[in-house]
Amino acid sequence: MAYLSELLRREVRDAKGALVGTVADILVAPEGNNDLYPRVVALAVRRNGTPPNLVPWEGTEDLAGNKIILPRPPAARYQIKGHEIFLARDVMDKPVIDTQGIRAVRVNDLELAKIGNDYRLVNVDTSGRGLLRRLGWEDNLERLAETFKRELPSRSIAWTDLEFTAWGGLQVRVARTHLKELHPADIAELIEQMSPSTAGQLIRGLSDEKAADVLEELEPQLQAEVLDELPAEHAADIVEEMEPDEAADMLQEFDEDRRAEVFNLMEPEESAEVAELLRHPEDTAGGLMTTKYVSVPPGITTAEALQQLRRSAAAPEAETIYYVYVLDTEEHLCGVVSLGDLVLTASDVPLDAIMHHKPIRVLLDASREQVREAIDRYSLLAVPVVDTENRLKGIVTADHAVEIIQQENTEDMLRMAGSDADEMERRSPVRIALLRLPWIMITMFIELGAGLVIHFYDTTLSRVLLLASFTPIISAISGNTALQSATILVRGMATGNVQVTQWRRALLRQLTMTLLLGTATGLTLGAIGAIWYGKWTFGLVVALGMFAAVNVAGAVGTAVPLVSKRLGFDPAITSGPFETAFQDVVGITIFLSLATLLIHYLL
């Protein structure tokens, strides 16, 4: 048995001991259905930086030693037949698609074994152990693992479970499950683990329709990065197969030149639908909607409506057919009826008798929060989007509402952490650092206030040094209490469960909670302080300091988001690191002020 990593750069000598060169690569070739493992047919031998010479492999050489000895002088150069595989060039470090585990891994090493007189490629090593072997660390780390009665993990895939694919990588052929047979969501998960160039090669091997389904499972920025690897004409063919709203979101991620190039190569009908969506900001109902819906005219029976749906060319492509929209000749929204009502109602019943005449709707310029709220509040599967004259322009489906909720949650979380949601979409560390620097600097200057407070009370601290041990505890607990209160309020306002007009109820609820928290933490820390210092008065100061700091923190943590919302600011921003830093200052001030006031009882 030998590993490719150990053979590369190994000396090759002739029978007389003269140096021929060093191994730069190894060529293997499959020889038919009966030979499951490719046979080594040649060595790529390099000497003194010259291009490698392909030395035929005669099957009698040995790979086990520190050098390879050829039994006779090298014959004529090996002639490439076209089916050979260069192991280092074509296989090593290439991605392996595990269609069973739904993951992308890399080939870290290759295992060769002697079968009869030939060496054959038998296994692909995808484990970290293969990397350690290439670095020369395997033996040392293996001995270290044995000391602790452990083994280095290893994972190999038999060559018989691999096949080359059209896009240039390797694919695991477990149970003969081919990549094209995977669900689009599974292929998308694989693409997320690849570089854009590799993902682009993978997409080339799929049909346009399958490629569109896969891309729709990805974020718009990643969609654009993958399609950037394709020729514009191929990219346009795939975009045509995507849902218009998905295509519009993705095209907005292209630069202007690339967007125009792809857009101009699309068919007129598809490009017109996408152009309509591109006219609206992406965070509005117009930017979120799809134009794929089904409609029928008013004044017909349920049987006639069903017959029109069967003949409709739009029905098979509609985002959802559960809602059927009733439109007049000028596309005004007259009502909506569910497909279930159409099917279950007698065939001669007029459509006007069962449709909702005043359906819930949103305007084109409605914010995404308003769209989400409409779908969530009225439990809709889709909400129609109309212009100011009540003409139906599209619909926003419930799956988009779920995406909106996820985006809002992510943005709120990042803002409360003092970060920017947009930075998650960028790749440059310098750009990310510049985005985050203002937040960090402001927080730092607020925290300097805590330093000034400590400096102001340095006389108190010098007289009772143990106070310094409890200062960071009170600061941390009060800061976390404020952050928890703020998080609960921000989340409640985002979901609509907490209204600014109900501020008294929200404040009372949080104050009750922090009263209990302050009592529990104050008594616990006070008892510890009394035992540690040996005086009950010290424990009392610690307990009062903790109780006061936690309750003030809870009140401020509740009030800041409410006031911010009232004044028109984003509560997620004002309630993030600023609040935590501010509570550090407040908590330390309260504790040290109490200690100074009661200093005579501590000495």
C-alpha cells in the first residue's frame, strides 16, 4: 500500500542507480468493466525544473521503498491515449460530492495498492488524516493520540463508488444515486459549500430548468456569483426558467453591465415580467411580488370558472392556485375565491355569490413589514398587490412572508449586536471592519465612563479593596438584565405583540420581572459578600447595590426601545451595545455610591 502524497517528489532511479528525476504525478487508466480499479500506467518524472517526462510503468517497480527503482532504462515516452487520469492534477484536492451525506468534501490523498503485478488506485482519502499525512505530521500525531488511547479519525471512499462528472470534479456514486437525481434543495446545499467557480461548473451539467430550481434555493447574492461563472447567453436561459420575482432579486445583485447583458438576451415575454418587478424597490410589495397568479372574470358560474382555469396557460406556472382572483376587463381586483370553494360549490352557483368582495390587499409601495403583517394577521397563503387604482399587479405568497420574518430577525439580532445586516453579504474583511468600527468606537467611549466612575471612587476602593471584586459582577448582571429586557421588547414590537400605546403595561410587566430578579441575585450575592468579608454590613451593601442596579437596568432596558420607537428610531439599534455599555456605567455608579455612603459601616 502506498499514498500519493508519499510518492510525490520521491526519487526515481534506473537499475544502475542513476537519478532519473522525481515523481511529479502518477497516471492511471481504467482498462474495462472487469477491472474495477484503474491501473498505474506511467510516472510523470521531472528533473531540474524541466517539464515532466512520462515514463511507462512496467508493473515490476516497487513503491514501498524510499525511492523508485526502474528495472531497466526508461523506454520511449509514454503515449497518452486520452482516457488516462493524472492523479495529482485531476483528482487530488478536487471536490467530492457525497450524494448520500449531502455534502461536499475534498480529496486529501489517494491510496494505491499492489494487486498482482500492478499497482492500482483503490481508495480516496477525504479525512483530515490525509492532510496531516501530506504535511508530514501524521506519525507524530498518531503517537500522541495513542498516548491518550485515541485514534486519528479516517474516512476513505472506494474508487468504485466514484465517477467523473461533466463539470470536472468527482461525484460519489453511493447506491448509484446521481447528482442530477438529487432534490434542488440538496444540490443548493452542496453549492453553498463550494467556491463560485466550482458551483458554476456544476450548474453547467444541469438542465436549464433544474439549474433554475437549484438557484431559487440560494440567496440572491450567491445566485449572482454562480451565474457570473457562466456565459451570458447560458445565464439568460437559466434566468428565463426562474420565477420572475426570484429572477428580479438576483439580477439586482449584478453590476449594471452584466445585468444589461443578461437581460437583453432574455426572451421578450420573460424580460417584460422581470422588468416590471425591477421598477420597484426590493423591500416593497412591488419588489417582493410575483406576477404568476390565476384569475377569472366576474359574472360567470363556478363551473365556467373551473373550465377557464383548466384552459388557462397561466395556471401551470402560477406561484399558487389556491386563490383565484376575480378581475374585470381593466384588471381591477373585484374579489377573490379559494379553489376549494370553487370545487365544492354547485356548478350553477354564480361566482359573485361565493367570492370575497373586499379581499385583504396591499399597495405596490407597501413596506415588507406591512406585507408580512397582512399575511400573518389574516392567515393568508398569498396577499394581492394593487396599484392606487386597485389594479392587480401581482401577489406575495406566504413563503415570502417567512423569508421576510427571517430577514427581520437576522437584522434585529445584528443591530442589537452593534453590527450591520448588510455586512453579512460582503466578502471584504476591510469593508466589514469599517462598517463595524463606528459602533465599536461609540461603545468604547461609553465604557470610558465606567472608568471615570471607578477613578472618582478610588478612595472608597482603596479603603475596602474587596469592593473591586464585586464591581464587575454587578456591572455584568445589570447589563445583561437590560439587554434581556430590551430584546424582549424589540422582539415584541417586531411581531406586533407589543404596541407603543401599551407602554404602561409593558413597563409594569418588565419591572415586576426585574424586581424578582434583583431580589434573588441581590440576596445571593449579598450572602456571598458577607461570608467573604466577614461583616454583614458589607453583604448588605452588595445586596442593595445589586438590587438597585438590576431594577434600574430593567427599567431602562424597557424604556429605551419604547421611547426609540415613539421618536421614530430603530429600537434594535438603540437597544444593542449602547444599552449594555450604559448599564455598565449605571451599575458601577450605583454600587460604588452606596459603598461610599455606607463606608463607615464597612470599616
